[in-house]
Amino acid sequence: MDSRHFHHALKISDEICIGCSHCMSVCPTEAIRIRAGKAILYENRCVDCGECFKACPVSAISIDQDDYNRIQNFRYRIALVPAVFWGQFPEEISREQVYSAILANGFTHIYEVELSVDLLASEINAYRKERNPEKKPVISSFCPAVIRLIQVKFPALTENIMLLKPPLDITALYCRKELTDQGINPAEIGVFYITPCAAKIAAIKSPVGEDYSMITGVINMDILYNKVFKHIRNDRSAKTATREQTISAKGLEWTLTHGEAKNISGRSLAIDEIHNVIEFLEKLESNEIGDIDFLELRACDESCAGGALLSANRFLIAERLRNYSAKSSIDTKTSQNINKYTDYLLRRISIQEINPRSMMKLDENMEEAMRKMDKSGQMLNCLPLTDCGACGAPNCQAFANDIAQGEADIRQCIFIQKNREQTGELTPEESLDMLRGIWGSEKFFSNNKKQ
């Protein structure tokens, strides 16, 4: 629920981190600082977009997942597999081979996440038409990193987020219902999502707009990809299993850029890559952009094909899925299977209202927040506005806010330090000690080292 603390799948290892600040520089929500030569995370700002994970040159940032062996705790082990997983494999490897290899690696059932896309597309169009025209545009609830981004950076736009489950949650609901209707004990069913990114892990561990998730656990996509690829390479003569259910052409493209928007009536736009999304939302918030009915917003470049946990090139993945889509048509067996549950799923397709969690709020107490805002403004006026990052914050505004919150000292600004050294307010040794506090002692020569 929204009242809970955000779960974060991104973890920073102090042992490995070298305090290079690459992660701090790319973070779109200014959630990272450098302290004592190590990167630290401001959890109230982090949206688990994974930009820091991609930027880290020493792999000090990891994406947490459940133990793969946890699947063995269940008699019925379901793999929820998104279309981008199939798109990683070269054309000479069939989807049936991949399907068989997943089963050989411990799962008993496979459900493709986008099975529910056709049902959802119809419901989105109905939702959009029923929506108050003054509340345009409707913003897709597909990407959890974008949902959290809006909560913390654009809180006024939370009311625009579509209150419908994404395909992942609908399909999880469907597969559990289908198996329990076969007489299977729900306690024996484990549903594991094969995730392409950190944000979806966070969304499963602490759902937004839901009381709990229907998904038991998550397996990072690169882990299963390596297991599957190894199995296929070592046993090419193995029999391939028949896929009982396959997704439609629409489903194959849904997770790609424009895959959702092109199926929604009215003026629909698709924006991918989180910095592009932020730029667009800033214009939307300031009313520079209007008359849009639907927005498909994705945090990754090329949408889910660009997820941090995929092993293949995002452009090749997108090309393969579009080629598969062009050659396929809606599978009637799949439609019949999920159509049996249409009423059941539609009764449960809505999510709760999504509340803002503004990262710009300096304090819960309004009077104290105003005082801190005043102090932040005063500090900013004293700073050089070079955004050099030498203070261990990504820019001067973030540094000023940190000072107002009591988390930083204005003397940590290297320009302030040098000015105060000139006036005698700081000695060179005191100045150096402050830099050591930010960047760590190992980055500076000690008195015992030759310079």
C-alpha cells in the first residue's frame, strides 16, 4: 500500500564502491550522495529505475532477487515470462526450445505475461472514455518506475495515473485462478516473475495501489536466461515442449515503445527513457502541453527491451519481437482460455487510488518545511551554482536542500572552502579533512606518502 515504506531492489556494496560518483551523476531523482568515499542512497527519492546500476563501472550496485531455489518450496511452480525474454534469443532458437529449457530448469508451468493484453486494451479504452475530460491525459500504470517517479517528483499528476492493473498483475491473477479451478491447493502454487528490471521487483515487494501482490517471488531475467541458454547449447537434441498458450501479435509488442499507445483510441503518445519522461512531465505539469488523451511512459530506452537485466541488445530484441508480431495472429486457444475468466478478471482489474509521496517535501510539519525552504534558498544564494558535484551532492540545489535538512555543511562546498581559507576562517588542513569526509581518505595523500 502507499503508506508503506518503498522496497528498493537496488543495493550498493560499500566493499566494492569506489566513490566515483558515476551513479550520482546519472540518477534522475537526485537520490544518491557521496559520503566517506562511498555512494549512499536517499531511499525516499529512489524510484528503482536502474540508471545507477547501468552506470557503475565496478559493479558495486546489484539488483536484489529471491533465491532461485525458493521455487522448490512449491509443488506447482509457475514462471511468469514477459515477451522480451523470448526476444533475447537468436532466430535459430525457437520459442519452443526456450519453453522446454525453462521447464527443464525447475518450473512446472509457464504463463506469458502478455496473455491479458487484449482484455486490458479494451478496458483501457473504456476507462479513458469514461474519464473526466478535465483530467486528461490518462497515464499508463504499466511501468512501476514511472509510477514512483510521478509520486515523488510530480505529485500533482498522481491523479492522472490509470487505476487499472498492468498485464503482469492480471496474468498472475488469471494463472492462480485457472490452477485452483483445477482443484490445486493454492498453498502449493508459487508464482515467480522473470523480471527485466529492478522497478518491477520493488513493485512486487511493496505494491502501489494494492494491498498485496499475487506474485510469490522474482527471478532476475539474466539468471534464467543464462540457465536456459546453457541448457539449449548443451542439449540441442532434446524434445521441445508444446506451448499450451501463446500471446497475440498485440501482446508481443505491448512491452515495446508504442506497443501500448498504438492500441488506445484518441491522441496517444509514447515516451521512453526516464530523462525524456521527466522532461515531458515537466512540460505537462506546467501546462505547456495539452490535449493528449493517453500517455505511455516507460523508464527504459526501448521500454522493457532496454531493461537492466536483459542480456541481449535492446534494438535487436525490439526488432525480433516486431518481426514475430508481424508473422503471428491472435491464438484462438489462448483467447478461449482467458476469455473464460473475463468477468472474474474485470471485477478485480481496478487498483486503489495512488497517493503522492513528494521528495521535495522538506518536513511533514508545514511551518518547519517553510523554515527549511527559507534556509535552502539562503544557502543556494551563497553557492556558486556550478553543479560540480565536489560536495558529494549532484548539484547546488540538492546540496542546499541537504544543508537545510542538517545533512550537509556549507563548508563542504569547495568554493566556500577556498574563500574561507583566503580569509583565514579555515586552515588548509581543515579544508582537506572536509574533502576526506566526502571522498574518503584513500583519495588523498597522507603525510606519510610521497607527493
